[in-house]
Amino acid sequence: MSTKLKPGSKAPDFEAEAWNGVRIQLSSFRESKVWIAFFRYASCPLCNLRIRDMIRHYPDLSAKGLKILAVFQSPKESVSKYVGKQNPPFPLLCDPEENLYRLYGLESSLAGLFHPGNLSIFKTALSEGFHPGRIEGTISRIPGDFLIDGTGSIQEAFYGEKVGDHIPFEKVFRFLDGGAP
């Protein structure tokens, strides 16, 4: 079992390659508020639905100074093929060895994979044109989200319980507006 990060702790620094070949280092975002969103594999319909929603909210999030990093457990070719076709305005980091997942204490769970609460999200994803493809990495990976302030401290560590869980957008906006997430 991984050690989960807690609010108030320093966000572990890392360097990773984005889907477009650019190297990203978390510490280069100091002075900015950062949202690190961990996803499953690149063709996951639930993950692609969430990315679409993040893209839709991006103008408002970006206007408030938020930087977003989205992490996938797939190689860059798959991230490009599936997630990249949505043209997200934020970096998609590729972590096929799942090193960042371990660093941030993300877990996997068969109960979270087969949770009945995933069904409605899956149906919505399918109806929006997001279809499953090749599974890469840990199929039962549970997503997580981390809101980090300009000093590099974690303000919110959101660990999902099922594969369709992510931090509510309302919490992200409260964080940006200076309130408690």
C-alpha cells in the first residue's frame, strides 16, 4: 500500500515527458497554483470524458492563474492517439512506468474498478463518443487530483475511491479563489 500525501506537505518534485516530447518539471511552476490530475490509461473513456470537461473549464481556470498537468499511465504514442486528439491546452504527461503514481501514493482497487457508480459515467462517456481502446498499465488504477499552491505545498490531496472519481470542479474553483478546497 502506498503512502498517501496530505494537505500541508510539500508536493514531490518530478520531471516527466509530455506527449509532445517536452520535458516538464513540477518545480518550474513555483509561484503558480498547480492542479495535477492523475488518470488511468490513454484510451479510458471515463478519463477522456474528464479531460473534455477540463478543457471546457480551462478558460476560467487559466484566467485565475491555474496551471494544469494531466498524467497518464500510457506511452506518448497512445496519449497522442487518444487524449491528444482533443487538443488540450495543458500538458499531458506520460508515465508508462507509473513512477509518478507511486510518488504521489495512488493505488489500484478491483472494488473501485467494478464499483456500480462507474456505470453512469461510462454510459455518458460512450454516448459522447469516447470508446475503450487498448488498456495500458494497471487496469484498476484509481485516479487522484492534487491542488498545489505557489510555495509547492499541497492544499488538497484527492484520492478517488473508484475509477470514475475526480475532484469536483467546485473545489478547484474554491482553491483558486483563496478558500479551502
